[in-house]
Amino acid sequence: MDSESVKAEVVKQVKTQYVMDNARQLIEKINEHCFEKCVPKPGSSLSNSEQTCFTQCMEKYMSAWNQVSTTYINRLQREQ
């Protein structure tokens, strides 16, 4: 392997790790925020209203996260 191949592989691994870390952080934030907001008294199962609240909260977080990610990626691509 030449140095360019090694560099490309390292960059690929760093990008993959970055994506995994972002996904993990997103899931943690969703669980933290949405659970606290939607499940005031945890029990053995979620009520219909808790499920609806949690689903809507998750969708909002995912949408915002996707928008921020897309904007950031576009900005990085313009700067290259």
C-alpha cells in the first residue's frame, strides 16, 4: 500500500467513526429529551399519548439533525 492509499483508508475510518459518534449522540439526546418530556411517570409500558408524543419528538429531532448535517456537509464541500 502506498501512502495515498493509507491516507485514504485512515480518512475513511475517521469519517465512519464520526458518523457513528453523531448517530450515538443523536440517539442519546432523543432518549434524554423526549423521554423526560413525554413520559412523566415511567411504568411497565407506554400509553398511546406517550407513544405519540415520543414519536413526534423523535421526528422533530431527526429532522433538525438532518438539516444541520446537510448544511454542514454542504459548507464543507464548498470550502474544499
